[in-house]
Amino acid sequence: MLNWSIKKTIYLIVIVLGIAIAIFFGFFYKATLVINTTPAEATIEVAGSQHKSQEKIKLKPGSYQVKITGPNYIGYEKDISLKIGQNKTLNIDLRLKPEAIKVVPGKIAFLTSGENDKSLFYLANGGKTLYRLDKSDQSIPSIVAITPDIFSDLTNVIFSPNRLLAVLKKGTNNYLYDFNRYDLLHQEINDWGTGFGETIWSPDGGKIVYYFAPDNGEITLIRSNRDKTDEERIYNFKDTPIRNPHLRYALDSKKILVFTDKVYLFDIYSKSLSEVKEAGKIIYAGFTPDSQNIIIENTEGLTIMDFEGKNQTKLDVNTQLNKLVWLDNTTFIYAQSTLGASDTFYKYDLKSKTKVEYFYSSQDQIIAKDLVLSNGGNKVFFNNGNYLYSVNLVEKDY
């Protein structure tokens, strides 16, 4: 048996080792994380606990997700790894969310992009005047009245591709307006009469196509020169169920989309009409920018399909076609509605089927439609409650 002195020595060694281990784990084993934030009042979350700026956070070695948030700031998220006894400091400057701003004080209508995306156009001044706004990224945009204060009760404005002409609609009346931009006093307006439904321009601006249903019973699709000369009746709708359809011209000028709650394709060269049967009952439709497919909106969302209604790709986005604008052939910006909250803006990539969220703040509730991108693609203009707004498109990445 061990004598008492040896036992005391062993007990003493054990106690000393215990104290040493406790000191090691208490002071040297754990890592120390310090996060300095701007603003200083930002909230820091690590391992499910909240902390303050400059606080010394003791953590076991391992991996952690750091989340930093602040009112009207873009949140920061990062995964970090801590080693035994490591002292780590992060200096994080949160970025302010850009603010959605009202660009002009009065109500607007018929917001549309200008030629080559360098400007946008809208009706304002109580519906009396058309305006052009320079879409450059300057903080104070250039706004010019491009007509006298002469309009009333317009139900649509359809600009030609070069924006030098426009078809103005009042109910079933059509008027061709020649801006003659160098002299407002000598601008011309020609009354085409009544019986006109949807009216569209060919992509080159040389032709106008319109649904024509006057009181005499005619129900036709007509193509004419932009001054309404050389009229050509290219399709008779009388023996079809199609009445008062929407029309969309493909950018390659080969086809016209004709739709009500069903979708039809009209071939410009063969002058034939075919139903896209697989599209089902729709709300709205259009061509993709490359003119190779159709994008439809129904109660289930948005779907892209070929001209026969096949090769369908349902998009993982919750939006409508009037809340979407194409950035290029495979990418678009859209506004997604959330019940009781402002819309969220996203960028969606058709190839990768991924979306990126944009962040902003607003004192007003934002329900966006008729989106128009700035010429640099880093700002979006939109109609919010019949007011013109804009917001810079800023991602979360730091």
C-alpha cells in the first residue's frame, strides 16, 4: 500500500492538473471574436445569441454563422471558423439600403421605355401632357415636356420604336400623333376614326397592325403603313371565337401573338393563325426577347414554352408579366408581391434558374408595375399607385 505522503503527492498532482486544465479551457481553449460595426447600434447574432459591437464573444473552436442587421441597412451574413485560443476581429460597415423615391410629384400613366433604353416616356399633368425623362444615373433626372398641354381622356399611348410617332387611343378611336420634336407648336395629330381595338407597331416602325371591328360587322386584323396608307386586311376573325384580343409583335417581325384567355400565333408571311392549345387558360402573354418562345401568365404563375406549347419551363417566380422587365435574352428583373408588405425586387437567370434579391427601403408601400430599367441596368423605374418611382438595384453581397 502506498503510504500517506505518496497519496498526498498524487492528490496534489491531480488537483494541480485539474486547475491547469480548467485554466486552459477557461482562458486558452476558447476563441475570442470581436465584431466592430458601423453603425455601432447594429445587432450581431452569433450561435443563436445576440451581441453588441466591440463586445468580446467567447466561443468554442468551430464554425459559426455571423449575422449583422440594422434598421434600413443591408444585412451582412458570413460563415467563419475559429481555432483553439484564436483572437479574431471583424470590422463590418453595413451599407444603407437605397431608398425608393418618387421621381415626379403628380400622377402618371402609360410608362414606357425610350429607344435604345436611354429615356422613358409617360403621360402626366392631369393626363394633358406627354413627358420624356432622361434615364441616366444622375441624381436629378432631366424631364422635358414633349407635347403641349392638349390631351384628355386618353386610354393608351403606343409609341413607335423610334418614339417620333405615337398612336393615341380614346376608347375605340385612334389618332396618329407626329411629335416633330423641334417645334411643339407644329406637332400634328390625325384622327383615324373609330372601331379600333389593340394597335401595335412593327419592330422597325414601318408598319402598324391593329384589330379593327367597326359597327358594320367587320372583324379583321389590318396592317398598314404608319400613316394608315396601303391598308391590307391580313386576317378575318369572323369565323373564330377571338374578339377584342391583345396583340404582341415578335422582335424578329415574323409572328404576332394574338390572345384573349387563349393564345394564338399569327404568321406574318403565311398569314395563318394557329392556337397554342397547350397554353391553357391564360391571363397575359408575350414573346421572349429572342422571339423564339412565348412567356405566358396564368393563375399558376409564369411559364415559357415554344410556339407549339411544348418544351414548357415553369418559372420559380411569383409575379405577373406587367411586373417584369427583361435585362437580356436570359435574365429579367421582376417585382414580387407580398400580402400587406412592399414588393421585393429580384433578378432571375433562366439558365441557372437562380434569383438574386435586391434591397431597398421606402416610407411608402411599393406595389410596382410597368418596370423600366435605366440604361446602365442598375436602376429600375416603375409605376407605383400611378406615381413614378425609381430605386437603385443593390444586391446583398459585401
